[in-house]
Amino acid sequence: MRCGLRAENCRLARCHRPGDDSRGSRACLAWLVVVLVVIQGLASSSTTIGADNLQLAPGLSFTDDSSSAFPIRGDGLDDAESRPGRATVIFFGTSHCWNTNREAERLVALYPKYRNRMTFLTVDVTHPSPPQVPLIERHYAGSIPTLVILGRDGAVQYARAGETASARGDLQRLDSLLESAVGD
């Protein structure tokens, strides 16, 4: 079995040893496997769209505006893309707002249930990433927290400022809105 490269053309010097084609081919095959694994890893990480691994920021206040941190932590928080054919929830908020913190707490509590069924986008309206600016221009009317839920067809199913419940920890309304959007 030969990999097709001549020793003088191979950048991987260990691939070819004069007079030992089988050993050189195995080395080339091993390098090829490594390269393919790396490429696959890069491709799979680049297909992640939206925020992921959502959790509440530590030390949030749910009774006053003293919290200086954006209430949601996670990966991909600067993202602004949704997946075609997938429902999307866009959370607009900022620091120093206990209403934002309470709604963030609801969203993060429901995140494990919906993380594989919809895209989550979080926007800190005082510090948006450049890709998030069009989201603000299109969906944000100036009050926090604002929640926008898009159906799988991209149509707005819910867009309102304020909390989805009056009591802390009440997930029923938000859960119903998210379930309606995913439409399974």
C-alpha cells in the first residue's frame, strides 16, 4: 500500500523510508487520520450557533439593582445567528436590573430542557457584540428585559418587554412559550 507521495515530495519526513514502503504508508496513514480528526473537530466547533452552556452569573441580586454583572454566563454569548428551521429565543438585558436577573433565572432554568431543540441568543444591550447590533435594531424597543421568540420559520411568535411571570421561580408561562415555538 502506498500513499502516492514520493519521499522527496513529502513534507512529513517520517512518512517515507527508502526501501520500506509499508512502514512509510502506515506513517502517512497515521498522519492523515490525525489531520482528519483535527479538521472534524474544527468543523463541529464552528457549527455551534448561539449561546451554549448557559448559567447564572454568581452573586446576582433578585431584589434590587445592585448586580454589576450581566446575569447570564456561557459560551457563544456574542453570537447573533439562529439555525434555519430551528426556533430561537433572544434575551435582551443588562446589568444593574433585578427584573433582568429574574427573567434570566427563568431562562437558564429552562435551558437544559430546550438546549437541543432551539437556539439561545443573549444580548447585553449596553455591550452588544457587532453581530448583535442588527438584532437590537430589529427586535429591541428599549425596555429590559425583553424576550423575543422566533418560530422555526423565523416568524416572531412572542416579543415583549418585562418578565414572563410575577413570582420568582415561576416557569410556567415561559415554558409554555418555548414549547409552542419548538412545536414538537
